[in-house]
Amino acid sequence: MSKFKALFLAAVVLIMGLAAERYFLFDAKRDMLDDIAKIRTAEECAEHHGKVKKVCMMRVEMCVVPFDDAGKPCRGSLDCIGFCRIKGMGGGIGERAVGACSADNNPCGCWRRVEGGRIQSEVCAD
């Protein structure tokens, strides 16, 4: 087998492995977020290392769970447990950007979502 064919096959196998890992991580992320969404008691919240806090302007009680990758640079939400975002309203929609993984599952505040290395939308939730 030529060096080119061997390198090509190695690249294909590597890409397939990375794609499979990404889908596995996405499934694990979805399962974890589903578990967090089902929390109904302070005890369940504590089991997920969270704290019941009053969030947003309406001061609604919610189990706020910290994410292990908080603040990690990201180019999209697949890079994070939560969302990839830029705090505040700096930068325009469609501009290239490196975001930071959200600190926890608290949805409140204003930020811009980053996907594919570009600012996608503004979010203000309160």
C-alpha cells in the first residue's frame, strides 16, 4: 500500500473516531441536562452539586447546577455542557467570535450565543 493511501485511510479512521466521540458526548450532555431538568427537590439538587436559588426578575426558585467546563473557550455549544456564549452585547450578529462555556444552567441575563465560531443571536431572559 502506498504512503498516500495509508495516510488517507488513517485520516478517515481518525475523523470517524472523532465524529463518533462527538455524538457520544452530545448524547451524554443531553442526558445530563435532562436529569437536571427533572430535579424537583432540594435533596435532588444537592445530589447534582447544585443549589436552589431564586433566579431572574421574578425570583423563581430553581436548582442551579455548576458546569465543570465553565469559562472554557468555545466555538459552539457542542464544545460545552451548557451554552457557548459571550456575556453582554459586544460584537455583531454573524461576526467571528470565541465564546466561553456557561457557568451553570441559570438561563437569566443577557448574552450572545456562539455557534460555528460566529455570534448567532442575542438572548435576554429575565
